[in-house]
Amino acid sequence: MDTDIRRGDIYLIDFDPPKGAELKAGSEIMKRRPAVVLSRDAINKVRRTVMVVPLSTSPQPVPVFAVPVPSAGPQSVAVCDQITTINKATRVLKRIGSLSSADLSLIERSIMDALALA
């Protein structure tokens, strides 16, 4: 596992298994998938956890919830209503890239909107 995890980096994350037997399909991100690190670099260095937003593919982005992030790949969207905190030692698999500053800003605005902070 990479020990120099930085804000805006894209990592392959193991989201399995989801917690809770009562979960229904679509209620929580599952399986291995890329995610963008959103937590501050200072936090990333000292904590055992990082905050991430999962990435997916979608031909039709949905404003606020699934916003397009082309620097992550064709048809990539950030699933902004699924922001979560994960354990670096057990969930982070490998670094696969980083987002452009424009895409990271779009995710920030979408999360603020989704949480009614803007």
C-alpha cells in the first residue's frame, strides 16, 4: 500500500464486503473500483483512514450525484453521494492516477451541494 496518499489521487479500493446483511443492491458501493482521495494531505499522513469518493462509469452523468470526471477516463463519474472513509491498510490496493484540478473542483462543489453546504 502506498504510504504517500495525496488529495486528488485515484486509487483502486476494495469496497467488499459491504457491512450489514440488510443492504440492497445499489445502496452502498461494492466490489473493487477506483476512488478519488478527498481528505487533506496532512490528515492522510497521520490517520489510518482516508476519505474517498468512488468512481464509476455512466453514459449519462446525474448532476450533484454522479458528476463527469474525464481526467479519470472515458465516461468516468464521481459518485458524490457515496463519499466514505476507509482504512488505508485494508482497503487501498494501488495508485492508478490522479484527477485534474478542474475535475477535483467539480467534485468538491458537488459534494458541498449534496450536503447542502453551499
